[in-house]
Amino acid sequence: MGHVGGDDFVVIAEDHKGRETYDPVVQQFEEEVVSFYNSEDREKGYILSANRQGEMERFPLMTLTVAVCDNQICKFEDVFDLTEALAEKKKALKQEKQKNSI
């Protein structure tokens, strides 16, 4: 396990683990994380908080996105290729999640 940066983390598993392994984790996280928000924020679907510049901004409620790259299917030259592939997958998954929540 490692911290890539910001809110991105990486887990490298010895055995092939597909979506069926991680989907229950995502579902449980998203069901339970809402308990950390008050009812007003849950209803709105966001929190209002100061950003890094000290300006008030809307931030969506937390979600968990898992991007999976299988080294049996994809070959990577180095760690930079791997992190780029994961970043692309994560971006697509987050866009899909946002589209489905509208």
C-alpha cells in the first residue's frame, strides 16, 4: 500500500483482483460515510467549506473510486506508466459516477 498524493492511494496485490473484489468495499464505504455528515449536508449532497485559498466552496460528499490495472492484461514499462493508466481509469470512473448521480 502507498500514498500517491492528495487523496490518491495505491494497493498492489499479488493475486489478480478484479472489480468483483472491490465493488463491495466501495458500496460499504459509500453507505457508511454519509453517517459522518449532518442531515442538511446529506440532503444537499455537498458541504460548504473554505478551500485552500480561504474562499467558501461547495465540496461533494465523499465517495470511493477504485481503478484496477491487471498486469496480466496490461504491461507497464515503469511505475510512471502504471500511475498514468490508473489516473486515466480513475478519471473515467469518477465521471461515470457523477453522471449516474445526476
